[in-house]
Amino acid sequence: MALVLNADFRPLSYFPLSLWCWQDAVKAVFLDRVSIVHEYETVVRSPSFEMRLPSVIALKEYVEASRKPAFTRFNVFLRDKFSCQYCGDRFQAHELTFDHVLPRSRGGHTTWWNVVTACSGCNLSKGDGLPGFHGMTPVSRPREPTAWQLLENGRAFPPNYLHESWLDYLYWDIELEE
Ligand SMILES: [Zn+2]
């Protein structure tokens, strides 16, 4: 799999994260549609050529991104800037969980408006409590982000933050179920 960046070297989409299988990535390299940004150690060989598999590629022509962001863990984290919405601290993706503001056991739904990023500590102490229980109310009111807001949030991270660890995000980039 290769992470696909737009011509401005930002991921083509965060929603979901744009990934191509290696065959498509290699084909695009040969068609001169993309440039290689990073490579894997793995080499592919055929009788006529050999090349290291691209891990990150960038499109040569800019593509407009305008669709509505998918409701995924990754995008929830990105909306909340990888910060726990209860203690306000920033965490790595693998240290974060998502929390239902109104617990599911009390009828809360899994939607943009009821799911926030939480560290495991805060998630645990909030438990099944109602919003405001023990004073635990999200720092900002959860809402559906626009694609633009997610892009802006993505830009707030160091350029390699999302690239170097993009494999970690595959797991998080699964559409959440209602
Ligand atoms: Zn926290």
C-alpha cells in the first residue's frame, strides 16, 4: 500500500486516508502521473526492471477535495486535534479512545454530535456518567467538521507526523457504525 499525496504534498484525503495498492502505485509511476516521496525496502523485479516499492507518492496534478468527511475514528481524532476533550491533553492516536458524550447505555448515538476524542484515563473515569457528571463536559461541543476544517487541522501537525506513521492509521480509518 502507498499513501497518496496531492500535488501540494498533503494527503489526497484524510477521509478516508488515501491509499493505493502497490500495483496501482507502480503503474502510476510508470505513467508519470506521480512522483515517489518515500520508498519501502522491498524491491519488485521483472525481467525488464527492478524498483523499490513506493510507500508515499504524490500526484503531479492537483486534485480538488470537496466531499463530505467520512465519520471515522481518524477524522474524529483529527477534528479534535488528537486532544482529549476532557483533560485537554494531546496524545498519540494509539493512546486515544472515543467517548459517547451521552452514553450509549442512556440512549446516546454514535454520531459526529455525540462522539468525542478521549484519553483512556478520562474515558474510564467518565464511564457511563451523564454529561456534566463529575464535571466532565467536553472542552468543545462536538459537531460535524467540514472537509476544509479537517485539512486545516491536518496542516497544524508537523509535515511528517501523518506520513511517517500513516500505517498506524489504517486501523483507525474505519467508518464508524451508527
Ligand atoms: Zn483526558
